Amino acid sequence: MKEWVRKRFSLAPDAAILVSEVACNLPGCPPLETVIAFWTKDETGDKRHHFKMFKRVAEVAYDDLPYAWMKDSLIVPEGFECECC
């Protein structure tokens, strides 16, 4: 799946990508979900991007990934704290 993320978002060969399957204990949440995080660099520094998919890693398909044009909207704001990644 890391190669799918690298391809979809045109990431550098050395870009860090994290794919995790995590348990969710919130009511109405699927028991397992996939969390993907990746990092990019620009003139202002490192940027962390992340998104979730409400299915197990084994169930995720390439077409489930967000569109490439959404890349900037996946940037995590500075100071934002998240338990998933």
C-alpha cells in the first residue's frame, strides 16, 4: 500500500509513509480502520499529511485513496494532536 500512496501523491522515493491498522472504540466506528500518514518537504519545512479509511488494510484498494488533487487538504495543521499517527 505504501507504493500506492507514493504513486498517487507523487512522493519522493525517500518520503516517509506510515500505514497502520488501528482499533476504534468509539460508538458507530468500525472495529478496525486504516490510517495512512506521509511527510513532504517544501520551502517552509516538513509537512505531515494523514487520512483514515474505515476498513481493514487488507480491504483497501488503490481507488479508495483520496485523489491526488486533495494532497494539500490532507496536511495536518501545526499543533494538531491526533491519537492515530
